[in-house]
Amino acid sequence: MNLNRALHITARSDAGMVRPHNEDALFVDAGHGLVLLADGMGGYSAGEVAAGMAVAMIGSCMQEKLEKDHPHRVVRGCLRLVHTLFEAGVEQANRAIFEAAQSQPQYSGMGTTLVGALFCDNTVTVVHVGDSRLYRLRGTMFAALTRDHSLLQEQIDTGLITAEAAKHSVHKNLVTRALGVELSVNPEMRDFPTQQGDVYLLCSDGLNDMVSDEEIGKTLLAHAGDIEQAALDLIEKANAAGGRDNVSVILVRVEQEFPAPRSWLKRLRDWWT
């Protein structure tokens, strides 16, 4: 099923005001309801390479299966198949980045965060590794649906530092999980029911390090019906606040429900086996 009518998607990326290179990478497949965002790390162009490899490999790996038959055509219980697609793509990309970093000196130490989403059967499956985030605006309620894999978040969780003090910490960008830094990686995945009118924001930390969650939510609410303008405004606000990092955003607005036609269950089961 083509989801172009059900989902309105826009994506923007900017190098920011300080860094000479943009080490973020984006992937959008509106027809299949798939979006990916990666924020690379590593010296020189290594971060850019890692992020590009991540979204390209995961995107192509998933598209190959989605082109054959989309999990959108199955009952909700078969969302485990969506998880399997993400797991396979992340594993493939992680291994490729790790091996490139080990075998090529110019890529030593490179890695990347990842946040991605696949929309199917009135549900969004979210995958993330690291501190790139996914937020949701539902009506007037704005909230993060991911929790950073970072040293700072662990310190907050254990009470070593308050959320307010964390805003001024020098350890903001120390992630505890990333693609490509070890031979294996454990992505976090969760499923959330969607509603018509929802707006989902995927972003690199170049946005939320510069702009508070409260201000991000206000900006989305002000432009909930015009996500292209919302994306431009978010990047502008990050740069106006200093733009110390690359800043990337993907916005997805649910225009209508997209339930799965149940009659395709047998076909998908045959495809998977």
C-alpha cells in the first residue's frame, strides 16, 4: 500500500553556524512510510561517512523487503515483522560501519546515532540508538517518545544530576550506544498507535541542544498545519541560538488513518516463510 496520501513528510538538514561539514544524513521513503535520521561522529569526514552508510544500508535493506510486500498488510500482532526488518537493517549497517572503521585508518573511531520510524497499520514503530530523538505533537500535547542513550541521561536517571543542571553539562554528547563502535549493537524499538493530525519530529541533537523542548513544541503547534514552515523555523531557531552543531529534522504529519487490509495476512505469512 502506498502511504503518500496518509502521510505528509518533509525533511531538512543544515550544517549550522560553526561546523564546516554536515555529518547528519537523512532517508525518506514516503510511499512505504519509512524515515531515518543519523548523526555521525568521528574525525574529519568519518562521521559523515558513518551516518551516510547507516541510512543508505538500512533504507535499502528495508526497501527490498517492503517492495516485495509491505507489513502494512498484516494484522497488528505481526508488527514483530517490522521489528525484524529494523533489526536486520541495523545489524547489517552496524557491522559494515564497524568493519570500515577497523580496516581503514581514516575512519578509525567513527560511528553514528540513529532514529527511525516505520508507519504501518495506524501504528508507528520507532527505532533509536544514541541521542537523536523522536517527538510527537498530538493536539496540544508535545512529548519525547525516545529516551537518550547517553551518559547524561544515565546520570539523570540515577539522580546524580538534575534535569535542569543537565542543560549546562559539558557531557551532553557522550552517548552510551552508537552504530559502528562495537561489533554488535542493541537498538531500542517501541510501537505507538497513531491518530489523524499527529505530527512526529525526528531530529539530531543539533536541534534540542540549541532549542528547548518547550520552544520546539510551541513551534510545531504554531505550524502544525504547515510542516514545511515548521521545519524551516526549527532550523532557524537552532542557528539563531548559536548553531554549534549540524541540525536536521524530519517531520511526519498523519493526514488520515491507514489501517491494514486484513485479507493480505496469508500472503505475508507465505512471503516471510
